[in-house]
Amino acid sequence: MRRCLITMENIDGPGNYSARALKLLNPKLDDLKDLPYSQEKQLIITKEQIDKISIQGVQPKFSAKLNAPGQIFELVEKYGTYIIKPQNPEWHEFPENEAFTMHMAALYKINTPLTGLIKCSDATLSYFIKRFDRLGRGKKCLVEDFSQLAELDRKTKYNYSVENVIKLIEDYCTFPRIELPKFFRLLIFNFLFGNEDMHLKNYSIMTNAKGVVQLAPAYDLLNSIAAYRYYDKDYSKIEQSALSIKGKKRKLKLDDFIDLASRMQLQQKVVSESFRHLHKCSQQALAILHSSFMSEKMKQVYEEVLKRHETILFK
């Protein structure tokens, strides 16, 4: 039985998406066509768009919009409402990895944009994410990443601490007491799911229509440690956090996160529920990992990372 490339639920009819998933994309959709580009062609497109797309980073990506009447994603240089990431020639199965990790983040009630996978003309899978900074008719809401807030650049985006990120949230967000518990949940989720590459440019704030400054939806969540382990890199050579916590990026313990919660002045009930819900999320992940679109080897190393970090957070 086939599985939906967005929700991972089983589907009986034709196509790659469930009716529920298509409605999430657009209520008028009853199908979504494959991307008419091979992986090789998409990589060429990403190079052509590198100076034109407003969201950049290590992973190749290009801008697109959904043509609902045509039931297809279309390549655009301006006013794109989706970002598409093809297979990365340097890293194995990034699209499948990111799609599953973002799916689990959403189950953990982290605010995430609509994401999923789409089949390409050469049968590879690309990852897509809906842009949360688009308001329609070419308008954008104000989004600033934490590298900008810290007045750092791409070369120095790792030269910062989580403690200082907390200070930025307190300084810039309209209601930091609301945003800090969200940040804490994201922080412990990233640790459990092996996302050690959450540098300053992978956190952002946004100003909504009412002028409220808040954390932007989460993005770029993937099990980067599993990606390293796929190539047999030793754990001792892999950091656990891109930003230092209590002055370290390796050998993190449960107490380090408890101390951070204290620094944020989070209520004990909030902290306990965050960990309880995360433990449930980890069990869900282990149960449905086999239904993901990763290869058997990648599923194996993904599970290995999850179980390793489970022993640290849930003794």
C-alpha cells in the first residue's frame, strides 16, 4: 500500500497524496503532479537562483508557487510561496530526513509550516516547505533571523550560546514569557532528534499583522547526526549542538536542559509536560519511522540517534 508524501498515511486511490493532504495544500486540489525536473536539472536551477532567492543556506533550494488549476508546482524567481529542496549531492537523503523530522516536530506541537515530499521526473524525491513570510499578492511580513539580531554573519553564525539566544528572545519578542516555553520545546526536540546544526540563522522572529513580535515557525529541522552516522562518522567527532549550552557543544546532559529551563524561569509544570510530551513523541517516532521514505540504512542510523539521546533525556 502506498503512503502519502505529506502525511505518511496509507492511500488506496491513485496519486501520491491523500485527499486530506491535498486540501492542506489547496482546497481546490484533487491531485498534485510530479515535478517536471530531474535532480540534475533542479541542481542547475538552484545555482541559477542563488543570487535571486531571499532564503539561502547550505542546502540547494529554489523558489516555487503552487498552480492550483494546473495541479503543479511552478518554478518562479519572484513571489514564490514555496521553497523546494532537491536531493543534496553531498549528503544522502536530506529531503526524506527533513520531511520526517518536520513531521515529528508538528506532532510535538511545534509551530511548523506545511511541508512534504514531491516526486520528480527521475523518480527521486524533493522536499518542499510553504513560506511563512508570504502574506499574498507579493507582500511579505518582517522576518529576522537570530544572526541578524546578534549582528553576526554566515561565517560567525555558530559563535554564540543558547543562553544569549534566550536573552535575544527576552529583548526582542513582545511577550517573551509566551515565546520562551516554545523555544525550550524546540531546543529539547532538536537534541532528541539529533539536529546539531541549529545555528543562529535557523532561528527567526517575525512580526505579525497586529505588530506582535514572536518566534517564527520552525524550519530546517533534520537529524543531521544521522546524516553523519550514515557515513560512519564517530559520535565523538560530532557535536550535539551548534550553539554552546553552559559553554559546551558535546557531552550534554539532562541537567544542562533543566538549568536552561531555570534560566528561562519556566514553571515546573511546563518543563515536566514538555519532557513528557517529548517522550511520547519519541515513541511515536520509533513506531512510524519504518513508514518514512528513508532507506533502510538511514532509518537504522536515525533510530540509533533517537535511542542514544533518549537515554540522556529520559533516564
